[in-house]
Amino acid sequence: MNGIKPKLLISINTLQSGGAERVVSLLLEHLQDDFEIHLALYTNIIDYTIPASVKMLDLKQPLQENKLLRFLKMPRQSYKVYRYCKKNQIKISVAFLYRPCYINALMKSIWGYTGKVIMCERTHQTTMQQSHSAIYRMFSKFMVMFSYKRADLVLANSYAMQTDLVENFKIRTPVKVIYNPVDLAFIRNHINETPDFVFEKDTFYFISVGGFRKEKNHLLLLQAFFILKHLPCKLLIVGGGVLEDELKQKVHDFGMSNKVIFCGWENNPFKYVSRSHCFVLSSDVEGFPNVLIEALACGRAVISTDCSSGPRELLAPNTDLHHKAITNYEIGEYGILTPVNDVTALAGAMKKMYEDHALRTSYEQKAKGRAQQFDVDEIKQYFHVAFTAL
């Protein structure tokens, strides 16, 4: 390319804490030598470090807004992105999450953008839509199909997600799978930092990391831990979000204020995870949960709900990916899987991990080797190929 870097626009809602946001922050850092990167944010909230070379487009939109008003404003937002791409001669536009995907679809269908559009799906759409009204599901399905038909390539971060898009949304655009990258070097460099919390020697620590959103189902985790609260164990919760006050009130109502510790949002949760005994993910739906890979990178045993999608591919990769844990927890190759929203099964899995030292040690010994397969230095080459091969 005669020393001239191809220009690349990456669009996402924000760079607030979250899995997709962390992936974008890694791509900004690790692809900057190969691309001239531009970043479009729907709302200018940034929790991650952005390389100085990255150029910014701020759409200046509120993060929380009436859904109808947000939809009606999208054609204008797509025109802003189109004008920015035209002015800066950007021929590759990559969208993460549904708002940027819709905007990119409109940019191509209304304004005639002639560059390549790549859309990155980060959740299992069918499962995510089940919790909404029938009208919302119909509209959301239409928008997913409308958007992805206008993409040149769709990137999913799990094979279950790829199957969902092809079978349930009839996506005919090529759908390729690239797993989420994790920055193992960052984890290694920060894992030994001193946490603000003092770990007690004779206490078993469960830990969970994630935003306080409905689909993360922290209430399930608290209910399961309530069953175990008589044991010499504590639960650390690292994260933040709109449900924080509600979750803290539940902890108070359950009489567990001395057993459950809220650590707040942390750019370095690894200093807590590495000192705990077992990581627990209680989500109803995921895409491909970075936090599980990060927990494995910290050498921890993990428990996860067998939600769509990602946990089974990560923790029990040699099983039928269409199979689900339904009635009890399942001992996977790299961690324990439990049925979604099953308090008894999750509590049983947590008790198993607490009591079975041999099982926990076996998981710890395999954890870092499994995480190595998702290191950003391994995964970034697949994004590079996807962004340039069209």
C-alpha cells in the first residue's frame, strides 16, 4: 500500500465500561500501526485509554433517550457519519452494537455510501429479544434484518450467534466468527496491584465482574449466595450501573451486608479476581463474555450460566453447542455451567466449587492455557484480514 495506511472508521455507542467497549479499545490500540483509525461515538463517554493517533467524531447524542425519538434522529446521524467519511475519504466503516449498525445501514441505503460496511454483532439477538413485548420484537427483528442485509460482512463473536443470525434472521450477508480478544499482557502487568479491599485468610471468596444491567441477572447471584451465606465465604461484586441501588437494597434485605462487598467499577478488576477463589457469571444472555476469559487469565476457576451465547463454547468446547444445561449444573472441561435463572443449580455449583478442592485446582491449572487462545496478539490478525479482505 506504498506506506499509506487504509482509513478505518469504528463506531460504537460509548467507550463506557463493557465487553464490546473493551474490545474496541483493544482494536484501537493494536491496529493503529496498520490503519488510520477514526472513532465515532454516539455519546462521548470514555472509560478506556484512546491512542493519541485516533481521530474522533462525536455525534453528541444522549445515552438514554425516548426510543422513538432516537429512531427518528438516526437518518440525520447517519448523514453526519456519511459526510465525515466522505470528507476524510474513509472506505471502511465498522459498527459495534445496534445503534451504530442502524446508522451505518442508513448511511449506505439513504446517502449512498460506497465504502465497505462491516457490522459486529455482540449479543444473541433471539434470546435478548425474548424479554421484550411482541411489537418490540417484531420491530427489532426487522431492524436487524434491514441493517445486516446492507452490510458487506457481519462479524459474530460466537458460533451460536452466527447460527442465530443465519437461521432465525435469514441473514444472507457473509457472517464470520471472530472471538473477543483479551489483553493478557495488561492482565499480567496489573494483576499484582494492591486492591482496596483486604482479603481474609480463612474466607472463601466468590467474585463477579460486570455492569449492573437486567440481562446480567445479579439478583440470581445474590439469591444463590444467600443459600450459602452460612459458610465462611464472601461475595465480591465489581461493577456499576443503573441497578446498583436496587442490588444494594437486596443485599440489605437478605441480611448479607457483611458478606457481600461492592467494589465499584474498576479498570483493573484483575487485582480482585486473582485473589478470589471462584468467578461467577449469572447472565441471562451474552455474546461472548470477556469476563470469563479474563477470569481464566487470572488462573481462577469459573462458574457460568449456560446462556446464549459463548459460555458453552468457552468452557465446554467439545460438547454439542446446541445443548443446554437444563435441570442441574454441568461439569465442563474448563468450568461449571448452570441452567439460566436457576437459583438452586447455581447455589449447588458454587457449593461444589467451595467443597471440591481437587476440581477447583484442576480448573486453575488449565485456566491460563485456555485464556491464551484469546490473546489480542492472536485474535487481532483475524480482524485485520476481515477489515482489508473485502
